[in-house]
Amino acid sequence: MATVNKKLIAALVSINYPDFLELVLPFNTKIFDTIYVITTKEDKKCIDICSKYDNVYSFIVENDTVKKHGNFNKGAIYNKFFDFLNNKDFSDWICLTDSDIIFPPNFRELICDDLDPNNIYSLSRAFCQNENQFKRYLSHINSGKSHNNGVDRRCGPNVNCIGYMQLFKFNNEIKMSESCGHAGKSDHWFVRDFFKQKNFKCLNLKEGAYCVHLGSTGTNWNGRHSSIWNLDDKS
């Protein structure tokens, strides 16, 4: 399989996650050619972090969009971004992710020419659930050890391609459901509506390769509720 040499684009929603965003961008900006960070104009810290990178762009949505039918309408947020892509006549591969996800350093090597444009792809994930675990992870990779070392626990294949990593070929029909006012269902319904119901596949790019997820899962579906990470406060 030949590795794809074309540009890799990622998009993520980051509203009140400057602590995580500041930790993941130094890794992910080395992997993706362009990263769009979807946020609000009130999230000055997020916008400021994005401005430090030449290949990271803030995409602003209004609070009315964020809070449609609830406290955090992930579908409505992404649909505003999808409209932007359609206006640019974008029709290439894109990776949707989260502000607390670090991609493996060899991620580009996993994107090959023979990926089926009808399918959606993901990776398994491992967890650094607190600051101390993240420090352990940093010490491992800084000493030359594998990206997969120093993590707390690992999950199996992301067979449902849930939202922490969704790689797919974009087209002008792509939309997310806006009927759910929190982030717990939009990504599942997106996979169901545009891939599973059309008998397309949800596939892992490579078994044994992991994204690293910072913090706990399922905590912030209604917006940020978890505590802010401060690496200086932990021994």
C-alpha cells in the first residue's frame, strides 16, 4: 500500500478546552497540514493558542448554534463548518477529532491510496486520565519510547468510528443530525446515517495503533464540566 502524499486536514471542536488544546497541538500540528479549531468568539484562550501556529485556524460559531436544543449541539456546530467546506468546494479526506486527542506520530503512514472513499476509518484509543499519567506519557516518548507506552489503559478497535477520530472522504451531502442537544449521540448518528445505513464500513486503520485520549470519557457531553488541567500543580 502506498502512503498518501496529499495534504491531511483535521477539524475539532474546542469550546473551553484551552488546557487540552495547548497540550495536543504541538503533536498534531506535526501530522496534519491544516487544523481547523471550531470555537466561539468568547473563547479567547482557544483563539490565542490557535494563533501561535501557522497551520491552525479558528473557525467561529455563534452561541445560538452551540446551545441549539441543549447545552452543546455537536451536530449543529459541525454543520456550520461543513457549510464552510462546501463553499470552498472541498471534496477530499478530512479527519474529525477532539481537542483532547493526540495522534500517533506515524499517522500519515497509515493513510494509504487504497482507502475506500465510501468507508469511514478510525483508530483505537489509549487513555491518560489525569495530569500525572500524562507526565508519565511525556517522559516515555521524550526518552525515545513508543507512543503507545506510558498510557493508563487501552481500548479495543473503534468499530463504530465514534467521534474522537473519524476519517472520511467529504462530499456536499455530509451533514450531522441537529436533534440532540449534547455530544453523546451526534457522532453515532452521523456514522449510522452516512455509512452503516448505506452498507459502507467502519474500519480501523491499523490494529495496535492508538490515539491518546486525555482525561475521562463521557464527562463533557453537555459542555465542559471536568476540572482544568494544570501540570504544574501535580507532583
